[in-house]
Amino acid sequence: MTDVSLSVTHAGPLVTIQDSGRRGLARFGVPRSGPMDRNAFDIANLAIGNSSKATVIEVSAGGLTLDCKSGEASFAVYGGGFNVSVGSQKFSSCRVSRIEAGQKLVIQPGPSGNWTYLAFAGNIVAKQWLGSAATHSMSGFGGGSVHSGSTIEVRGADIRDSREGEIPLLVSERPPGEIDAVLGPQDRFFAEESIDNLKTGSFNLTNAFDRMGVRLSGPALIPSAKLDMPSEPIVRGSIQVAGDGVATVLLSDHQTAGGYPKIATVVSDDIDRLVQLRPQDKLAFNVITAEDALKRIRARHNVRVKYIEAVAKGHGSLPFRLLNENLISGVVGEP
Amino acid sequence: MAQPSFRAVGDHALLVEFGDKVSKETNQAVHRLDRGLAAHPFNGFIESVPAFVNILIDFDPLQTDHKSVEASVIELLTDSSNNETATTVREVLVCYESVENSDLEEVARLTGLSTEAVINAHLAGDYSVYMYGFAPGYAYMASVPEEIRLPRKKSAIRGIAAGSVLIAGPQCLVTTITMPTGWWIIGKSPTLILTGDDDDPFLFDVGDPVNFRRIGLDDYHTIKTGAQ
């Protein structure tokens, strides 16, 4: 075990320290925060042999460059399709590799995705707030943003040979822009035409996209009455519509309450897919009942559990080899 | 209180709504259910988020479903042992002098009162915390007395300091982080709502009554300096 010191020579906007987030504090105005893509975050941590709650760096499409000043450590990069280089080695996320003193680690946007997760074999030193290092972007509380000139320290770092190599991808067989959603809780405030627009319309993500939410463009979703709605709780995935008929999908650092009606809510595990769509990408909502949403997430969860168990056991283990040989499905289908 | 309505929120939450207008009675019904859930959480319960007229119940969709949660809530509501209120009166200090971006004079002009009368009206309000929302520690308090209720401004002012005491309509709020606001800025408070104590990080629980106590500028500075 050793300590690793990495100097940040480039960090794009929205590169932050995250862990699994703070749960149970929405009643005090504190959202869970944590990773934008929770699934990718879990896989990065488990592939390197960490707990699934460990602190990582969430890298945005702005990219990240680290110079390793001292020590050595294995690391995992998982999420989206990013281009990664360390020393003379080049690969795409998703992989476990290693870095040592004198080497540079460069993570840049690649063919797809907005968020990738950098997990080290060891503990990233990060400021905690309310028991979590997750950065709450509105306040800056928690581990905080990673920016040029800062230093990342990893304590108790080690090399985990047996884990190095490619991480098999967990992929969905559905088209990337198809997102499951459940109507409500305020669908009753919208005329039938707007509900039809939500169900059948084609939307695009816009550049108004940060850790709090992403604004969509597409057919108008006009609330049918002038609304004087008392502020009420919001969940990650709420599709909120302002008076101008523009929908915003609220994400990890969403405000915990608001007075705009929510026409629908994205099914929780599909948020991980939605956040990897890029601005201008197309998106269509597959509107299903709450009962069907439960059936779907339970079925997908069962596939994911098998995959995650294999990844967590690491290379060399039988489940991992089966996964690599496609004998355990990494494909999340429909029930 | 009539039976609430139940609305599914995605795959993992249920919104229980006791009305559509803000009133103390409706809000108390929300808080009663909130306490009931805390005392008797059902299998798969994650958290409850009380608001003005409704409460969001977040659950683990792998363990339970909307219908079962609804049944648990109905059971809790019929159990009258959840009716007791256990709240603590909290005090918030407020200084009305030398406030950056103060709207005190504008509030006085719009309400036809003197600034001193606006201050006295503010201090005389019968406040309690209805809900937290928007940002960490943003506790929405009601009720501001009728004579100083004003609709929020047409547009927001940016960069308003943490600790600002704001009013809009029947609501009052003490900010905890720097941010834009369209509410009327009437004072500043050295009382920390984000206490910095990890065991007890927020000054109020929802439902707590709140008294504002006026302090002068010297006291304000003394307390601010002492808190650092």
C-alpha cells in the first residue's frame, strides 16, 4: 500500500468528486446528489474492487488530465465512450489499468456519452458534508469541483493485477433515445394534446444541461390552466414543465421542491441512460403505467445483479470469464 | 380531514396529497403522517419529504409497490395515536440595519407603512416551518402578517448573501447559501440554520414554531464574529 498524489493539469467544467450520495435528507432541502449515471459509478467501483459507495471522480465531457507525482495505483474508468490514455497506452473507457509516478492520465470525450467514472484502488481524500463526499453543485458542499491546479490524493493505494483489463459493457438492447416514463404526478394539469405530444413526440436534449437537470426541446407541453400550485417535492427524473411549455428533466442535484407541474417521471434506472445522451441527441418517451415500470425495473435489476456480481469478482473468476464469453448476458432486455 | 389522494411518482415514490391550498391544518396533516411514517416505517421505506399540502414517500421498488405503500399509509392515518405533536420553539435573530440590497424601504412604501411598522409586523408573525425546499436548509416559514404580504418581485436579483431574511406573500425564509431571489430582503440573521454540527445539522424540524428576535448591528457583528 502506498499514497498516490496526482496533480490536476486540466479539468473541464462539471468534473466533481462524487460518492453514492446522501440519502434521507430531502426533507431538509438536500438532494441525494452523487453520480449522474449511478450504474456506471457502481461498475467502476466494483471493477476495481472497491465498495459500491466509494469516492470517485465524475468526469464530464470537458475531460480531465492528471499528472502522477508519486506512488502507483490501479484504476478503473467506466461510463460512456471516452478516450483514455495513460503513459503510452491508449484505450477507451471501460477498462482497469494502472498509473505510476511520472505518468500522465488523460480522459477525453470519445464517440458517446457525457459522464465517465474514475475509481482508484484506494481512498480518494475528499471533504465530507453530512456524511458524504458527493458534491452538491449549487452550494459546492461536499468533495467539490476538480479544477486545474488542484491535487488529488489517494490513500492506501495498491496495484490490483488480477483486475486489470477490459470491463465487459453492460448494454441495453433498447435504442439509446428510448426512455421509459410514468405519467404524473400532475398530468391532470395538461390537455390531452400535450399528453399525446409527450407520448408520441420526438424531443432533443439541449445545451442547458448540468447536474441539476437538462432542458429538452420538442413539441409544446402546455399546462391547461394557469397554475397556482403549492411547492411540492421533486424526485430525480421529474419531468417539470415551466409556463412556457418547455420540459426539464431534473437530475442528481435537483432542487428538492418546486412549484411547476410535473407531467411525468422518468423510470429510475433509465435516468442512467438518459444522462449519457448528448445535447441535440433525440429522445422519445415510452409512457408506461407505474405497475409496468415496476415490472421492468425488477427484471432489469435481475440481469444487472448477475453482471455486477461477475464484474465484482474480477478477472480470472469463473463468472467474469463467462461474462466475457457472453455466457452471462450483459444485455438488459425487456421482461 | 378527508381521505388524501394518492399519486404514483415514477416507479419508486407515492405522493400523498391532503389538499391543494396552503393552510395550517393541511400542513399539520402532512406533518402527522410524516411522524407516523418515522415511528412506523413500512418494509421498503426509504424517506418521506413533507411539503405544504402533500408528502412524498420514497420506497425501494424492489421491495414494495405503490399499492402496498398506499395501504400502509391508510392504516397509519386511521391510527389516532399518530396525532400528537412534538415540536420545539426555535429562535432566529434578525438585524434590520445596514442590510445589503435591503428592500425594507420599498416594502414600507408599497404597504403604506413606516419601516419601523414593517419591522414590528414582521416580528409579530406567528411562524412555523411548513417545509424545507429549493436548497439545503431553505426552511419555508409561514405566516407573515397580512399587512406586509407582497407578491414576489417581477425578476430575481442575483448574488444575495447567505443569512438574508426574505419575505414573499405569507412566507418567510432565511437563506443559507448565496443565490438569486425574487423575494423581498428585509433583514439579515447571524443564526445558522445549517448548524455545522454533523449530529444535528439543521436548526429546525418541519412543524417547529419559530420566533424572530430583533438585534442591533453591534450584536449582529459580535455573534457573526463569534460563530467563526
